[in-house]
Amino acid sequence: MSDGHTHVQEFFGARAADWDSRFPDDGPAYAAAVADLGLREGDRVLDAGCGTGRALTPLRAAVGASGVVLGADLTPAMLQAAVRAGRADDGQLLIADVAALPLQSHALDAVFAAGLIAHLPQPGENLRELARVVRPGGKLALFHPIGRAALAARQGRQITPDDLRAEPNLRPLLAGSGWRMTSYVDEDARFLALAVLDG
């Protein structure tokens, strides 16, 4: 396991038990972002870096009983919190690194990723791995329940020009990974970049 993986597991593992109570009002933002992803009944979707599984319930509602919902996370304590919250009923949970997913190529219709991109050790390669598991024409949602400026303020820092989530940085990063950005929203209330897999 790389040092980056160990750091991510330590960071989120220490916060897993009270993660949902720290951000109790995020539910509607998750539901709205899932709605914007435009899933259909029967679709197969991955919540990449699912954490405590806050997106699993709206994802299940979007794809229905005939769809497939997977939640993958590197941190066992986060997945345990998802189970305690009853969210394992809405999707299959996998302890997995999004940089090397245990999924066949083109297996999915979409990927939902909340707060993930800032924790990717090699964003271009990691976004290519997400592209590998999605069919051509499939979708990607990069989401955060608050925008870049609000998140920076919460963390006591300034937004820098090299922020991966800035549109001038994110659009070419996605393009170099096979994704074409179709929508970009960065407001205080949410961040949401939508992309489609070309090919």
C-alpha cells in the first residue's frame, strides 16, 4: 500500500464514526447531484470513494430495483459506517482503490464521485481508470456538497490557481482521460462537474 493510501485511510478512518453528524444537511445536495447525472431505470453505477454511502440511497432510487449500485472506498471504517447507517441495503460495498477497480471494462453506465478528486494521487491516471469501467457514452459526476470557495474557507485556506477543480484545470484533465465535460457548476451551495465518456 502506498504512503498516499495509508494517509487517506488514516485521515478518513479517524473521522468515519462521526462523519455524517459533522455534515448533517448534505442529503438534498447529494440527491440533486444524482438527479443531474440523469440515470435511468436499470443503469449500473459506481459511487467511487463512497465514504459513508450518502449517495447510495439516491443512486438506488434513480436506477431502481433492476439497476446495479456499487460503492467503493479504500477505508474500511467508512464502509462500516455505511453499513451502520443502513446504506448497504441500497448498494454493494467494496473495499477497493479507485485507481485499480476490481471491475470489468465497460461494465458501468456511470460513476458518481463525491469529494474524490482532491484525494486522487494521480488524477489523470485515476480518471482513466474510471473511464475504463464505463461504457462509451457513459457519464461521470464529480461532486462536492459545497463549492470550492466555501470549502477553502471551511478549511482555513485560499483557493490557488492550481486547484484541480478549477474549470481551466479540470476540463483538460478530464479530456486527457477520455472524458468530455458537459456541465460545470461551482457555487457556494455545491460543486458539480458532469462529463461523458467519448468513444
